[in-house]
Amino acid sequence: MKKISSLIMLFCVVGGSSMASQSPFETDTFQASTGALKITFIGHGTLMLEFGGKIIHVDPYSKLADYSKLPKADLVLISHEHSDHLDLEALGAIRSEKTIFVINEACAEKIPNGKVMKNGDERVVEGFKIEAVPAYNLVHKRDNGQPFHPKGVGNGYVVTFGDKRVYVAGDTENIPEMKSLRNIDIAFLPMNLPFTMTPEMTADAALMFQPKVLYPYHFGATDVSRLTALLKDAKAIDVRVRKMQ
């Protein structure tokens, strides 16, 4: 009996240690033509992508993770200048001498050495083709009548990994420019009210360009099940829900 108890205790210690060492974040892996693309869902509007030995952080936000324990960035994408997307504390923890920042123009004052991209720009950075696409509000506005995200300021990004095209929309609504998106394999669309989209807007956006996989992200307290219900008949779109409040 004593021996059995000892074995149970040993199992609990080893098992507990193993579980504690696991990442608290969910991940998905996609096979691209030139290697595996691993996506880590940090939360809010924040992602980490790994491909070809490179680490890409998207809108890192220190309230969501201890960035001192995450891999240093080869590339950082910043969609816009709001503090939950441009977080200098998080950037300081993941930057190295080689880290490259891709930013919108409004971030340049705080990230002076960043590569500024405007809506419509395309460039290759660290071997990745990056397209900056518009991200703005049409409907949701502040009390003074100004959009939460004015047109021409923020970026969404389409990044190509081998034969996979990943669209991270940033803070946006279902804007007309989404109709021009082509061959999007994986899309991240925001649903954080009142700043971005309702589930109905998000469904409309997805139907504009038909991504193969759709992740709602940055959705706060919005009911994600409403989106899955709206897109239940869109068989070409695989809606996947992860912990991205």
C-alpha cells in the first residue's frame, strides 16, 4: 500500500510539473509549401507566428503575456498606434538588435526605426511579402462623431508564407476594400464592440473574400456563437474560435 501511494505521489508531481511547463496559449499549425506555419493565439489583437525559423509578433500587448518568456522577434507588425496595439513595454521585451518593425505612419514617433507602410503598400521584409491594407470604421464613432479608427491611418496586413496568405485585419469594419482581397487562406477579423464589427458585419466581411479559415479575434465580450450561426451555411469557410478576447 505504501508503495502504491508513493507511485501515485510521484505521478502527480511529474504530471503537475509537465502541465505547468506547457504554454498557456492555444496554437494551430498549417502546412505551407515551404514549411510549417505555427500560429500562437495570445489574445485580444495579439498573435505570434513562427515560420522558417523566424518569429513574427503581431500587436504584442504586455497585459496578455510575460513577453520576457516568449521568443525574441525577427519581425513585429504593428497595425496602429492605440495603446493595446502599440505597447512599448512588450516591444522592449521582444526586440533584439536584429528585430524589424513594420508600422503605420502614426507609430513612427515612438518607433523611429520602423518600416512605415501606408494603405496599399507592398514590400518584402525578412523574406516575407507584406501587403498593407486599409483598416477603418464606417459606422462606429466616438461621441464627437469621429470614427474610432479613421480611414487612411491604420493598417491590416496580408503576409505570405510559402503558398499560404494570412490576413490580419487590425481594427476595422467590413469596408469595401475587402472585396479586393484574393486567395486568403487564413483570416483574422475583429469583433470588439463598439470599436470594430458586430457579428453581422464580420460575417459580411468574410463573405466578401471567402477565407478558407476564419478566426474571429479581438472580440471582447461579443457573442462569438452568433458569428458561427451566421456562417453555418458558408461551407467554404472554416470558422475556428480560439481564446482571443
